[in-house]
Amino acid sequence: MASETDPRSMRSREAILNAARELLLEGGPTAVTHVHVADRAGVGRATVYRHWPQAEPLLVEAMATVPMPFLDKPTTPTRDWLRRELTAIARQLELDDVRAVSTTLANTALWDENMDARRAQFAGILADRLAAALDDAQARGEITLALTSRDAAALAIGPMYYRSTIEHATADSALIEAIIAALGTWSTD
Amino acid sequence: MASETDPRSMRSREAILNAARELLLEGGPTAVTHVHVADRAGVGRATVYRHWPQAEPLLVEAMATVPMPFLDKPTTPTRDWLRRELTAIARQLELDDVRAVSTTLANTALWDENMDARRAQFAGILADRLAAALDDAQARGEITLALTSRDAAALAIGPMYYRSTIEHATADSALIEAIIAALGTWSTD
């Protein structure tokens, strides 16, 4: 394990993370491989392996430094926005790399403080954004929520996460519509 | 790695799995440690480590050989049975060992065929049982389902799984009631 305080080691770590972030934004999760990252960062492949023996934790770290694209900037009608966002999350969760990253995050967070902080950050952002959007929708009379808005992320994302990582299947539009209906009574129903 | 075909290695593997299963049934997931398993199986600790370097995959294997206790033998009213079962699952998912096992299963299944078979078995049992119970409840007029019964496991267990493994928090009764309501219109509503 490279020292976390050695300046040269810290510089290569930073270069690797920057390269991983660039590759993630350019080509999605599948682009973040040891070979590509080493090339882009201008370091040897062994250096990448020394800092991150496996690709998933590197991808988790890189993901934590890019803006989370989901459930951001709600538009009205809220139900249409929500359907688009949940569908986008469902499509991401069909990718093997996203499955790998999310299950690595959940698993490694149990014993790695740094990873646990990423998990908490990730969960907090999603829960906060969805709660804010649904509170606003309720204030506008679009929906009467069936649960507190902070519980909405578990009810909305949980089924798609389980479908992807435990059932290894697709969250289709029927499941997404059932999720949207579960959040409350929509005024246009 | 011990050979999977060497008879002596297979015998010790079997003894270790039997010991793990016994300990699991007697003391729950926390009882399945390398030390306890070695003692019970009458093998050296190094032998346990050789077959299972980490405790979670051993626990996953042991769990796969004991009857799954959840969502089994539905009683009526179905809603009361479902509330009890979901509450029992939620309480299990609060245990660190169950978190570890379920996230190890989801993560390792992505590259380990044997673990993937366990995952599929686990997911299939839960989905089948819940679908059968809900189909029967609908036939009896207890509920009009809001989704196909095979989607019910994702909608019911997914939020609790996400709450436990991503949000690291408790699925309280409000969330469980929201899940039950999401499955359909209950005739007693």
C-alpha cells in the first residue's frame, strides 16, 4: 500500500483520480479501467494498481467527485420529471459497471470509513433532492404524499436497486409506474 | 486454494459447511465466525481460512442450505401476515451481519457463478412466495393488486434493502405501511 502522506504518492493518486473522473465523464463507467486510467494519468499501470488494486473502488471515488446527475433540477409537472429521472436511474442500474460500483460501495462501506462517507453522501444527495421536489409538488397541489418525503428515496429507488442487484433484471415501466403511484395520490389521477 | 475435487478437501469443506449451518441456526449470523466454525467442525482454523478466506461467503453458503424463514406459509388476513413478515425482514436487515451477507452476495454474484446461483435462488424464493400469497389474497378479494404479483418483491423488499444497505437506517413502521399500501388497494381500506 502506498503511503497516504508521501507527496509523490499523493500526486500520483490525484493524477489517477483526475484521469478516472475525465474518463467517467467522457465514456461512462466502462471507460474507467486500469489501462485507460494509467494512460491518461501518465503513470505506470502498476502505480494505478498500487493505489487501487480493484477498479470498482476507483470508480466509486471518481464518481464521488463528479456531480450526481440524478433527481437534480426538478421541472413540472413533477410526475413527468420523476418518471424521466427514475427511468434514467433504472437504465443506469442495468449497466454491469453501475451494478459493480453500487454493490461495492454498499459492501465496502461496512468496514471502510472513507467508502462509508461516500455511501452517506450518495444516499443523502438522492434523499434530499427527491424530498425537496416532492415537498414542492405537494405545496403546489400536485400530490398528497403517502409518506414523509424523506422516506421517498427508499420507496422510489429501493425497488429499482433490488431489481438490479438482487433480481438481476430490468425495472420496466410497469414497476416505475407502480413506484410513482406508491409515493402518494397525484392530483391528475 | 484447496482443490475442489480432492476427497479430503471436499470432506473438510462439507464439515465446515455443516458446522456453519448448525451455528447459524443456533446463534444467528453473528455466531458464524472462523474460530467457532473451526471448533465445531473439528478442523484447524487454517483449514477454514483456506476454503473461505472471508466469513461472509461462508455465511452465504450456510444460509443457502437452511430453509429461508421469510414470507413462508401465509396466513389470513394477508395484510397482517405481510406486516409481520416485512417487519421481521426489516429487523434482520438492521443486523450488521445480515447487511454484510446481503451486500457480499450482491457484489460477489457479479463475478462468481456459484454466488450468482445463490443470489438467483434467494431472489426467486422471495419473489415466488410473495407472488403466490398476493395472488391468493387477490383471489379471495382481500386486495386488488397495483402491479403484477412477480413485481411485488422488488416493491416490498427493495425499499427495506435500500434503507439498510445504502441509507444505513431503520425501516420503521411508517415505511412498512407505505410499502403495504403500495402493493394495491386493500378491501379493508
